[in-house]
Amino acid sequence: MEEKGNERLTYDQISTPIVSDRDYTILSKRMENKATGLCQIFFDTKNDRGPPPPKGFVRIPLVYGSWTFEPASGGTDITYFIYSDPGGSIPAFMAKGAQRKNARKWLDNLLVKAAK
């Protein structure tokens, strides 16, 4: 949707097999320390800056978290933190498994792209 410097605003829709489809708008901010090599990405929902939810979609009211990439001997330590409230009739604790699976998938895709 929009990118300025170290900030990116994105809108996404998630299709799910069992429950209603979801959507959300999220703002990501990247912070880097070139001296130490530390890179952090913080993200938080900003649904007021995105389009209205389309018919048939449930708006995800809350997602926030971060990625931290820190140089370590022989590689990089990566820390991922996320909290989300999936909205609708799904309790937040039930979304935990899907969050872990998607985080691993995202990281695997990132590593494939970085190796090119």
C-alpha cells in the first residue's frame, strides 16, 4: 500500500478453510544499528489506515510483534514475537499454532531469497 524509508504499510487478506476469511492493515517499522549489525522490525495493526473490510471478511482487530536479527558467532540469532487477536468467534489462544507455522514458513522463504 505504502512505503516510506524504514516504514511499510500493508493490507492483507487471509483465506481460511474453517472460519470466515480475515483481513487487516499493518504498519512495519525497521530499525538498524549499522555499528552492531542489529536489525529489528516492529509491526502493529493500523486498520484505520486501510480499506474498510470487504463483505464476508472479519477484521483482525489486533496484531503486534517484532523480528530481531542479531549477529552471532557463525551466523545470526533470530527472535520472533507476535500477539494477535483473530477477531470474530476464534479465541486468541486457538490461533497460536497457526502463528508458529506461518512464522516458520515466512522465515524459510526469507532464507531462500537471501541465498539467491
